Amino acid sequence: MRILALSTASPALSLALFDSDTLIGHDHRLIGRGHAEALVPAIAALLGDSRADAIIVDIGPGSFTGIRIGIAAARALGLAWGCPVTGCSGSALVAAQAFARHPGLAAVTVLMDAGRGQILHQIVGADFAMSPITTITAPALAPGEASAGALAPAGAVHNGQPDAAFALHLPLSARSLSPQALYVRPPDAILPL
């Protein structure tokens, strides 16, 4: 079974291709903006003439536009290929990388950009039980508290964006979410009255 995992909810464009549970292709790069233009060519380069049997997409939290780009592409490919599309959270991907690097961790505090000068804060246990998402203005970690993510302070387990290569490090329940956007806050745009 070939599984395509993708993440466009952060400044990274991250793709991974698995054959069963073996990583056979990976493209992870910081592009900032431009996910809409870069995603499909990157998928084509990764898969060549083949297709996936299942797709896992990062549903957020993250960039409003980036989340929607990833979900729309995953749903379109799932429809075209006749394969299931499931979601996982970007916080879970960041935590999966932390747990893969440091298997003894009981929990990790994920700190990512929430926009508007705020930091997304979420604690993820080794069993991938997650605290509610909060936004903060500065990290205040307890002594010895492990942290990870793009805005984690010096000494963090890792300072990086969600990486699709860690999608299969997630338990099935954490990578079988509905492919619907997970936002930190509602969109700025409102319907006219």
C-alpha cells in the first residue's frame, strides 16, 4: 500500500511517500508562501507516473490559506484516484518528530506560529493525547519541560515545521482524523449583514 502524506499548513512544503510503513520518497523544504503553485509539481515529482492508495493531510493548525490548499489537493487527488483521505494535526507531526528523536519523552510542548504575533501552544503526550490548543505571546516553560516546533526556544527537542515524513509515526487514531480544517481562531473575513 502506497501512502502519500502532505503538509502545507506551515512555511514548509512537506511531502512523504510510504510503501507500507517504509519511507520511499521525501520532499521537505521551507518555501514561506507559494504552496498552491509548488504542491502539485512536487507531488508529480515524488510519485512519477504512480498514484497513492491512501492520503494523509495536515489539517492544521497553521496558515489559513496553507491548510485549505493542502486539504483541497488531498481531496481532489483522493477523488481522482479513488482512495481514502484522512487528516492529522500539524502539532501531532511536530510531536512525532520529537518522540522519534527522543523516545523516552513522556510529553512535548509544541510551539508554532499562530499569526498575529502569537504562539500556538499545545502539550502532546507520548500516547498522542493532546491538550486544548491555546495561544500565548511568549513561551513560559517549566524547568525540564520538553518543547518542539518552529518557535520553540533554544535547547528544544527540535526547532522545525511539521514534517510529513513522520506521519506514520503517529498512531492510527491520530492520522485518521476527518480531512477538515483545524484553525486556531475563526477567519478574519465575515459575512455582510
